[in-house]
Amino acid sequence: MYPKLFSIPIPEFLQGFLPAQIDIYAYGFLIALGALLTYFYMSKQLKARFNIPTEQTQNLLIALIIGGVVGGKLFFYFEDPSHYFGEPKNMLKNFGGGFVFYGSLIFDILIVLWFIRKHKIPVMQMLDIIAIATCLVHGVGRIGCFMAGCCHGLPHDGIFSVVFTDPVCLAKPLNTPLHPTQLYSAGMIFGILLILLLVKRIQKFEGQLFLVYIVLYAIGRSFIETLRGDYKRGYIIEGILTHSQFISILMILVVGLGYFWFWRKNKNLES
């Protein structure tokens, strides 16, 4: 839609060291906004529950951002390993685009587990906090995807279709009605956030929010994946099962079993 929000002109006396203007792009701006909302939520929760200082939350958020970038890019490269690892210079082309959310999620879970061990925080309580925090940054980030045109949908001439016209945006083809899969994803994520806040009021066991989040996201992502038009994401089974759908199925099976085990354990404790 509008990949570039605005430009900031640089005073003439600084233009020898800086460009004539600094462009502010929607994707980066909204990711930063989502990270800021996440920071406020996490710092409040960690301080109230575990007495974690604010500066420690800042360090954790920085680590999560780095882990998210590294994990997201690494999983993206593994979708076409011969293209990227066979020609390493291809990794640097369009480095700002092309991320796999599941890669970011897995790397960030590892970072959270390290943080938990360092500060001796209950694991499942922390993962419940992470579930809500992830919805905040991911939901706002998907709106950034919409503005940039990445993660776009298949051609679709319907009531909800959108047309991307800006040549800077990543949607293909331009000037063609497409499914706004970015907005579908954002709506799904914010819907999951609402469900988590409702479940939190009647929570039966620690970790329930995190497990609910993973299962709901995996189910929703699997359906939205069928409408996406960025074919370079690749398939496990050509034309049938994408990499993200395959990961989603594994997530649903593993986390579903985990949810059942925790639910049975809590039920036995109550009886």
C-alpha cells in the first residue's frame, strides 16, 4: 500500500556526511511500534511477578529482536538452500525482506529459556507472558507487511481484495486485485490475543496461554497459507504442503499433546 511513510530532509550542512533525506518505511516503523508495546507489557509483567529490573527487560527485548532476525532469516534461507548456501552472496540481496515467523519464534523461545534459567523464573509463567507479548509485536508487524506488500495473497477479485500500485512495494503482480493475507493474519493474531485475555481470566494451569496461542496460530496460519501468493516460500509436497503448513502440523500435534497432559495433571490435582 504505502511502503514509505514519509521522508525527513537533512540540513544542507550535514549532507556531506548524510544523505539528502532519510526515508521512514512503514514496515520498520510498525515493527518498532510493536516492539515498544511489547516492551511496556513485558517490563510491567516481569517487574510485578518476578521483580525483574527494567534494564533486564530491555536486554531481553534486544536479544529477542536479534534472535528473531537471525532465526527468521535462517529458516528463510533453508526454504531454498541451494540458492542461498550455494551462492552466499544471495543472502545479502534484499536482506531486509524474507523472514519466516516460525524461525523467529523458535529462536526466541530458546532465548527466553536462557533468560528463565539465568533469573530462576518459573518456565510456564514466563511463556504465558511471551504468548501475549508475541501477539502484540506480530499483529502490528503484519500491518507493516500489508503496507510494504510482502506476504501478499493470490489474485482475487472479491469484496475484500486490494490492489497494490506503488512500484516500491513487494506485492506481485501490481495493479491486480489480491487477497490481503497480511490483514487476514493481523486480524487472526489480534483475535488470538483477545482469546488469550479471556482465557487468562479462567486460567486452569500455568502455560495454558502459551499452548493455546501456539495451537490457534498454527491452525490459522495453515488456512491463510492456502491464500498466499508468494510461491518462493517453497513446498514440502509441491503444490500441496508448504514449509509453514508442515511446521504448523508438527506444532499442533506436539503442543496439543502437551496441552492434554497439563490439563490431565491439573484435573488430577483438583480431584
